[in-house]
Amino acid sequence: MIGLGSALVLAALSIWAVIASVTVPLNAIAKAIGSLAHRNVDFLIYSEGRSDEIGAMASTVAIFRDKARERSRLEEEASANRPMSEQERMEREKRRAVQSDF
């Protein structure tokens, strides 16, 4: 009877250890990937420093996040430069019109 109780306690602890060390980090990685899919790049990945497969997956998601941040920054920069380019194009057309009048 004591052996059965000990086995049940050991099984419960083993299940808890698997949930804590595998399931929770995998759920966090899945949530991070979902955030990336919605163009949200403001999240931390706590499993990134692990030296196992979960850490490798977390590091890969962090790379995707960092690349998405860089892409967003470049898109904002290009968007900010676009009106300036249109204004420059209009000024160039005005100069051409003035030159063609002569």
C-alpha cells in the first residue's frame, strides 16, 4: 500500500515536471509565434537561454521577432521618406516646366 502511494506521488511529480519544463515553454513559444503572425513584436521569450530543443526553438522565434522589428523600422523609415520623395518629384516637374518655357 505504501509502495502504491509512493508510486502515485512519484507519477504526479513526474507529470508536474513535464508540464513545467516542456508544456509551459512550448505554449509560450506558440503564443509568441501567434503574436508575430499578428505583427506584434513586443514580447519576451523566456526560454531563449535554454540549451535544449526548446531553447533552440525559442532562439529561432527571437530571430524572427528581431527581423520583424527591423522590417517594421525600415517600413516606417521608407514611409517617412516617401512624402519627401513626392515633394522632390513635384519640384523637379516644376523646374522642367519652367525650363521648357524658355
